Amino acid sequence: MKQIPVDAARLGTLMCVVPPEPRINQETGQVRTDQDGVTIFVVGVSVRQQATRRADVIDVAVTGEPTGITEGARITVSDLIAMHWEIGGRSGVSFRASAILPASPPPPPSPSARPKSEGERA
């Protein structure tokens, strides 16, 4: 399988739409692991392109359970690669990352940008 590096920074907004769950071998029903026996997890990631309103959902596999990832959370993906596959006349693209982490929270608003409460003077 050819591995194609993907610049995740250029993808736009990434959001978890399906929380991490172990990847299951569809033929055997067994949980998939890497060569060291560590469970592979899959996360459903919504990718919203910066230039358009279009959004796509991709499944991203990662070794080990990502922590702090919940449905609706903004995330970052490290070392994302795409791999073209073909099996039994079917083909597609799968995605893998070295890590999936919660995105840094936005900085708090500056005091001057804080809305005035009732009773406060401008």
C-alpha cells in the first residue's frame, strides 16, 4: 500500500463525530492490534474545508486509545497519512495517524472585549 502524507493543518476544522472505539476485524470479529499487541482505535473525524462550506467524515485509525476525545470536540491529528487499498475488486482510501489529541482551547477573551453586565458603566 502506498502511503501518502496529508498536511492536516490545511484540512481546516477537525472535529470528532464518532468517539474512539476499537477497530474490529470484520471477518473474525477480533479487536485489531499493531505488531506490539496494542489495540488500534478508530475515530470518526469531520473535516470542514476552509474555503468552502463542505464537510466530509473520515475514519482515522490510531494505535492506543486517544484520551480526552469526545463527540463534538475539536481535535488535532498528528502525522496523518492516507493509504489507497484494493481488496477483492473493491478499493478505497484509509487514514492513519500517530496521535489524535484534543485541540487547544481558544484563548479567553481580553478584558476589553468582555461584555458589560447590567449595572456596569461603559
